[in-house]
Amino acid sequence: MGGDHGLGVTVPASLAFLGQERAAQLILVGQKDLIEAELKKNRAENHPRITVRNASEVVRMDDPIEIALRRKKDSSMRVAIQMVRNGEADACVSAGNTGALMAISRYLLKTMPGVDRPAICAILPNQKNGPTYVLDLGANVDCAAEHLHQFALMGSALFANIEGNPRPKIGLLNVGTESIKGNEVVKKAGELLHTEHENGTLNFCGNVEGNDIFEGTCDVVVCDGFTGNVTLKAIEGLGRFFRNVLVSEFRSSLLNGLGALLAGKALKTIRQRLNPSRFNGACMLGLRGLVFKSHGSADAYAYECAIKRAHEAVKRSVLLRISTTMAELLQNSKDHQAAEKIKKENGIQEQETV
Amino acid sequence: MGGDHGLGVTVPASLAFLGQERAAQLILVGQKDLIEAELKKNRAENHPRITVRNASEVVRMDDPIEIALRRKKDSSMRVAIQMVRNGEADACVSAGNTGALMAISRYLLKTMPGVDRPAICAILPNQKNGPTYVLDLGANVDCAAEHLHQFALMGSALFANIEGNPRPKIGLLNVGTESIKGNEVVKKAGELLHTEHENGTLNFCGNVEGNDIFEGTCDVVVCDGFTGNVTLKAIEGLGRFFRNVLVSEFRSSLLNGLGALLAGKALKTIRQRLNPSRFNGACMLGLRGLVFKSHGSADAYAYECAIKRAHEAVKRSVLLRISTTMAELLQNSKDHQAAEKIKKENGIQEQETV
């Protein structure tokens, strides 16, 4: 139901996704009559791999978290997350109100042991043609150094398990690369991460700056949710600006129009490589369940990308893997108690340490 | 002497600037023999509008502020700022160590009345083909709400006097537009700015998000130096990424190459509109003197733009105007004492209030 465009985007995106992924099944959660009407409009009212689950209420984009959490107990968001909790669904994807999605997820799914606060992790492209994971992107606007430390552990675990690189390079977003740089929180976080590097828990490569996100200097960029959110939105704003300049200049004269026609393939590749939709679908990390957040303004293609990302995480057993990796990291780190708890819950057997 | 490229950039930039501005004069401050050798290399050893002023030391990019401030008393940076203080120069432009430049400027020039901390203000392009002023970009990594309040007053005064718009729209950079959004500092700053809007001091349009910088939602965007610095560098990183994708795709095939040739004019305009060099030259705002900071990595064209910006500020008597505007703003605001002080210093006569 969520996002700026609602079912007009989420239903076509679901159908496109199912067209690509022949073994996947989707449960569409929301106002049943509206969803079925939209399916009918798309000639898919009897799709064999779609189930519709009714939820009478909708969390609005401007609903305060309190309303979403306490009042709307039959919202599509809440019902969907409850299904993840019950094991009826493997993951939840939503384009709705971020604050509400995080609060409901936290309330129903709880956080992993060793995690005080879940974080939102997005994947951005870099000049090395690889991904840069960035977290937190807005779940935590006031962070202590310990939270940044946990974000680093979670980001490292996610990257390791999705990208198949056991020692991802972790960078701490700062105003300069020297360790004396930054505000008090980030300086202290730098010390914690340095200790984790010394004891072999993390591959911490020190402070990085804003431009390093795109230069691929490190694999995972850690920051507080305020900085991360502002930076991400500024990046998106610049992306749109750039695209508009590109389009308007190529349309501005006949000769340019002809040139653009001939340059069509390059322009298409450029649009494709820089298309922010491809990177839609941020992971809410640190929960005992998979929840993915699509942009509210996502179009059908972007929303399909977010579903794909959730599907990929399910296929790769990312949740179990992250739990395992987190337990290992915490074992090396200071938080042994949390590590034991994770292992016990996941039935992970104690291994001999070399 | 400063910047990543030193005299190889600053001297040609100075000559290009003087070629454009026929009435301007430049004082090149630094190691005299090296500067004169560079001038000779550019066949300008006897340029009638260039004076060379010797300074035996150089502040390095990685010098701690303490070293720059206390040890290197004959650095080019310090000598240049001292000349501004003495009235021998109207403005100082440097591509050197930002922290050192700010610390020395603050020490020698002092801050304006009503200003606790100077801020760095850059001008970015927006989709409305106008400028967006953003401050602070790194002078203050730990800010209280009162500092953001002062940045808003300074930014408003700068925009008003450079752009000739007496009521610039001020936005507070945040993670959402609703007033309940953000961390504690930004929420409190929002309240202070709202009060200033109510009493007519500022034209505060509320919270803005990262993307608003490029959408031209407001004229001046206020943020703490940590967020501002990270965001600016991320934007620059993305800009370089875009440019590289553009260039590499157009070169990747002969047909694309031909298309690019025909699309040449559009590409040139795009490069020009998006060229970050055009926007080089950030103003160190809140000092009793004009100091402009060029990017360390600036090439000659970018450095020339920074000199132009400083020259423009001198021509428009920006320093006196800002002092006057700040006095007016502070008169309306709570800080009457500071307002009286500014007026007295600038010889501004008391006017009847309507």
C-alpha cells in the first residue's frame, strides 16, 4: 500500500519480479479489494504465485510513529512484519514511512543480540564498478560511538555474506582521514574500530571522506543516521540534477538531438549505470528478520529492484549468515555474552579456536 | 604556496585572473625566489599589477593547527592574513590547509560581534539555475543550536548582499521536513530559527533535506560543519564519478565517438554547467576580514574562480554590508548588545525604527 504511488507501483513491480524469478512467491499485504482490483487491471487476478493478505489499515507517510505503532494494529505494514515474525514470509518489502517501518520491525522482530539499534544499509555504486555499503542512513539520528561500532560489525557481516568477501574494508565517515579529525563521537568510534582491527575482528581502514563512497576506497562506510540520510538525499538530488541537465541539453538543439541519437547507446549505458533505481532497496540491519525499505518515490522498476534485493537475501540465507558472522565478530570483540546468546539461538556449535 | 599543486597552479591562475580583471592588483605571498621563478616561466616577471611579498615558511596540508599557528609565524598564510588585517590587502585567497587557514584567520582577524564561530560557506548550483549557499562546510564539527542560528544569520546576510535579495529563504538541513525530525541540536536550532521568522528577522522556510540543495527549495542551507563537509565531499565524489562514466562511455566505441562529436556542443555545455571548478572559492564567514578558501586540489581555472569570487566580494563591499546586515538582524534578534557593537564599529547611525 505504501510509498508515494501505492498499488499503481507495487503491483506492477510485483508482477515484473515474478516474471523474472520463476520460483518466487509473493504475498501482497493490504486492502484486499484494492489489491485485487489492481491485479485485475494488470490481468493477473489469478496469478498462481501471488497470495493476497488483507490488512484493513494503512500507515500514512506522515503518520507519527506512535500512531503507526499503537493505533493502527491492522496496518499492511504491521501485518506483513508479523508474517515475517511468524515465519509465514521470509522477508518484508515496503515503500512506506521509514520511521514507522523501523519502529514496528523493532517492536515485532526485536534486535539481534549484541545490537542496540538496527541500522539502514544501502548499496551505492563506485568507480571500481563494485558496491559500497553505507550505513546508517537514517534510523538513528543521535548516535554514540558504541552504535557506530555496532554498525561497523553489522555492515561487515552483511557485506561478507552478500559479496562473498570475508574481510571487507570498513571506513568511518569523517571530515578528514587523520585520526585527530572529527567530532567527539566519531573520534571515539575510531578508537573502538581501531581496537577491533588490532584484534583481527574487523578490517578497519580508518577514516574516509564523502568522496570515498564513490571512489571505492573501502567496502563499507559507517556513519550516524543524520549524516548518512542527508548525504544520501544530497547524492540523489545531484543525480536528478545531472540527469535533467543531460536531457535538457541534448534536446536543446536539432544538431544536439542528432548527436544524441548517434550517441544513443552511450547515453543509454550512462543512464543505466547511473540510474539510482538499480540501487533501490535498503536493508534494515540488526533485526531478527529481513526487512527491506524501498524509496517512497520509487517507480515500478525501482520497486522491483527492492523486491529482488530482498529475494536475493533470502536465497543466500543472509539472516542466518549475519547472525553467525556477528557471533564470530562479537566473540573476537568484547561482547562475549552476546556472542554466546547468538550461537545458542542459532544452534551454532562451539568450534576449537586455532 | 598552498594546495596540492602549489605555484604551478596559483601563479597561472593569478595571471589569468589579471587578464580578465583589468583594474585588479594581486599580491603573491610566499617564497619570493620560487614565485619569481614561476612568474618568469610564465613570462610575467615584470607584471605591473603583481607584487611579490616574501614569507619564508609554508603551512603544509598535514600540519596540525598548533604548528601552523604557533610555530610558523612567517608562513605565507599568516603573512597574507596579516596583510588583510593591516589593510594592505582587501581579501586573502588560499588553497592551503583549511583548519590552519581558519585558525590563523580567527586569531589575527577576530570574529564579528555576535559571531562565536566563523563558518565556511560555499555556493552550489541548483536546478532553478540559481545559487544555493551552504554553510558550515567544515569549520565547526561540533555545533550547538546557537551556532546553527548564527550560521543562518550570516548566510542570510551574505546571500542578501551578494545576490541582491533582501529576504533570502533559509532552510535547516535535516532528515525530514517535519519539525519533529532530527537530532536534539537541529530540533532546538529549528525552534530558534522559527522565532526569528516570527519576529521578521529571517525568512526561515523550515527543515530541508539533502536533495533540496540542488532543487533550489531555499537560498541558504544551514548545517553543522560535520554534515556539511561530508555532504560536500560526497557531492564532489559523485560529480567526478559522473564525469568519468560520461567520458568512458563516449569513448567506448567508434559510433559513440562519432555521436559524441556531433553531441559536442551539448556535452560542452553539460561539462560547463556541472563543472565543480566554477563553484570553487568558499567564503570564511563571520571574520572581520575577507578570506576565501580554494579547494586544495584546484586546477588553475578553479583557482582563478576562487580569486574572482574574492574580488567580487571586495567590489561589492561585502564585508561592510554583512556587518551592517548582521547588526540589523541582531537588532531584531535577541542579541542587541552585539548589534550596538557592530554599529559603533562601522559608524552606522541609529535609524528611526518604523
